[in-house]
Amino acid sequence: MTCINRRDLALLALRTGTGAVLIAHGAQKLFGWFGGAGLEGTAAAMERMGFRPGRQSAIAAGLGEAGGGALLMLGLATPVAGAAAAGAMAGAVSVHAPAGFFNQGGGFEYPAFLGFTAAAVGLAGPGRYSVDHATGHHFDQPWTVALAFGASALAAAAVVTGRARALAEAEAEARAGAEAAGRE
């Protein structure tokens, strides 16, 4: 077995494992599978976390995870798959960041790892054992990498910034309500 075959097998294993985990997370959000809350429960949770509107945020997160994961597993449109999954994980990192780094304390370690892994595969390419390779890399072009990661970075920044703004507004309203209640 040559180094190229080993590298391609490693990419297949990494794509498959990462994609499967992402699909499961997305299915929890979208369908309530694997003990998840489903779309309605996830939408309510997204609202509480500051992602507005909650339903659209739940759909976007679920599709970024499940859709990105499925495409990663197949090695199809790999730059788009990696960018979509990484973007979804950026939102998750923003939720977990206040708890610090490590997962056991509720930190962002796990979503960051998934996001970086998906991004790395999206940047590296799918390898020989992929649909992209079988189709002559039609959806795996240098311009696709730049476009997908640029769009994902802009979308993630807008979502995270919007969440921070919503949380700040909610906190200001709660403070104003508490002050008003204290004056009565």
C-alpha cells in the first residue's frame, strides 16, 4: 500500500467518522432522533440561547450539521460540507465559550474539535475514495473552497454577533425590569 493510498484511506476514515457524528447531532435537532429535542424543542432552546428567530436558527444548525456531515461522509462538495459544518459549530462554540474550554465543565472543546476537523477536511479535500474524486472534482474546485469558507465565515460572524446583541438586549431589559420593580 502506497503513502497515497494510506492518506486517502485516512481521509475516508476521518470524513466518515466526523460526518456520522455531525449527522447524529443534526438529526437530534431536526427530527428528535437519538434523544434530541426535535425541531420545535430545538427552536425554543435556540430562542433561549439568543439565536433569533429560533425556528430558522434550529433549521440552519440542523442542516449545517446533518447536511454538512452527510456530504462529508460521501466526499461530495467537500469544501461546502466542511465550511457548513464548521460554521454550524462556530455557533455552538459561542454558546459553550462562557463555560471555558473543557467539555466536562460545559465548555467549547467538543464543538470546536468537530468544527476544526470538518474545516480541515474541507480544506484538504476528500481523497481518492469519494464522490468528488469519482466526478472529477466538479464540486471541489479552488474557487469553491474560497467561496464556501468565505460565505461560512461571514454567516457565522453574523449569527454570533446577532446572538450577542440579542443577549445584551435581554439582559438590559431584565435589569430595567428589576430596577422598575425595586422602585415600586
